[in-house]
Amino acid sequence: MAMKIDDILKQMDQLLDDASSFPFTNKKQIDAEQMREYIDTLRYNMPAEFQRAKDTEDNKKKILADANKEAEDLINRAKQKANEICSDSALVKQAQAQADEIMANANAEAEETIKAANIKAEQIVLDAIDKDTQIRNMLASNIDKVLSDAERILEQNLNDVKNTKEAVLAVAAPKNA
């Protein structure tokens, strides 16, 4: 089951919070493999945002298809009404005029429906893109912070190891009296 990005970031924060501390320092040691697993999980879960954008695009296509079908239904009803009116030869001209008017109205209504559906679908896509950008920015910022913290801790740990090594070597070195 896919995890939410926020949950993964919380687990990364928890890993840092639960990391063991070095005595007499504020340095911590983290499990690098666990951190890599969290980063890989983030990578695995990112495509879900892309899938949502694709679903939005598919929804736009469905709205347009529905609008076209509705327009086609209106045209078919107009033709049917025109055929009914044309049954008497004296009413043929009047029926043709009414059919033309109905067709014009149906076409105008279909165009308006399609235009409104396009506008709505475009707004949905823009909203999805904006949300995706926000999520990516937040994710990049959080990952940068976590990795910067980890880098700082690792650098300090390396300095502590060097200092300890120098202290051990100093204690082991013969003293000239």
C-alpha cells in the first residue's frame, strides 16, 4: 500500500529524533540504510501525484465526451420533432423553419456546454499542476533540510572521531620530561 509523502517525512523526522546521541555532544548517529529506505519510498510514492493529474485530464475528456453526446441528443430530438411536423405538406415550410431554429438553438447550446466544460477542465488541470508544484516544493525543502541535518551530524561525528584519535595518539606518545 502506498504511503503518503507527509507520513514518510514524519518517519524521517522520527528517525532523527530517535537517533542515539554521542556522549558529551549534541551529535547523533542515524541509520543510513533506514534513511535511504525512506528516500526510496518517497521516490516510489511521487508518481501518485502524476496519476492524479492524469486522472484530471481523463476527467476533462469525459466531460467533453458527455457534452458532445448531449449536443448530439439535442440534434436528434430536433430532427425527430422536425420529421413529426413535416407529416402534413402544408406545414412543411413551417416545420423546416422550426427545425432550423431548433437545430441552431441546439448547436448554440452544445457549443456553450462544450465551452463551459473546456473552461472547467482547464481550471481542474491548472489546479492539479499548482498542487503538484506545491507538493514538490515542500518535498524538496523537507528533503533538503533532512539531508542537511544528516550531513551536519555526520561532519561533526567525523570531527569528533578525528579529535578522539588525536587525543589517543597524544596520550600514547612518549613524553619528554
